[in-house]
Amino acid sequence: MKEQTTGDEMFFILSGVVEIYVASKQIASYVAIGDGCYFGDVSVLLGVRRTASAKSKTQCMLYRIRKSDLVSLLHDHPAIESRMRNIAQSRRRRLAHYLNPDEIKLSAGDEVDSEDSRTDLFGLPSDDVLHEKDEEYNQERLLSGIRRRTFHHHSQNRRRNALPIKSINNLS
């Protein structure tokens, strides 16, 4: 997802870590978000171009919803629509403040993301989030019986002296 593009869909993170950043300002990372968070809402709900870019930092499982489907769904749930719009407006103001803190002041309600703060990974430094997700992924692999990959480095001589597959098939 790239900033300054038209947003016609938003994403919900089932698992994984997504980095939100502003490439046009050469900022390495604005925030890392994970399980239970969503992004792309500012553009979809407020009708503006995307204000930031997003890229996965780990293997992710995302749910995508198109703007037209979301608008239709929220039409039947006005309280949820109001809450999501308020969160999107707050996110937009918070990013504007981050990019220009001298000119954009935040109200008390905009200082912390009210939606993301409800998730387990909120407030952790992005390196800690990545480490925690990596450990979780490796634990899931072990529990499912999949071993960690190990790479065997063979010497050049050993590979050079190996019989080609054709020769092995013709030995009988």
C-alpha cells in the first residue's frame, strides 16, 4: 500500500506485523502494528488519498475489505461507522502532528490510538514486536511438527566429486 494513492480497500491484521511509514518524508517507520489492528481506514472512510505506506515485516494473514462493501456494511451499523470515522480522523491528525509537530497540535484524545491500544502488541518497540512474532511463528512450527530449517553447507570438493544423476541411474 503506497501513500498518495487512492484507497479503495482497507485491511485487518489477523496475524503478523505491518510497518506504517511515510516514504515521501524519508521516515524509516512511523509505527509497527500487529494482530487485531487495521489500516487503510483513513483513505477509505475519509475519502482522501492514502496518508502513509504499509509493508509487511513478518509473514502476515490479512483480511481485505473493499470500500463499497465496507460502506454498505457500516450503513447498517451507524455506531460502528461513527467510531471508525473518529479513529480515522484521529489517526490522520496524529500522523500530521508526527510529520510537523511545531504546527500541528494534538488534543488529549489524539495522543494514543484508541483502537490499536487495545491489542496485545501496542506500545512495544517495533524490534520487540518483530522478535515476539518470530518466536511465536517458530513455536507454532515446532508444535505442528515442522522443524526449523537447517542448511547444510557442503564443501566444493564434495559437490564436484558427486556422481551426476544420469550416471547413478545407469549403474545397474
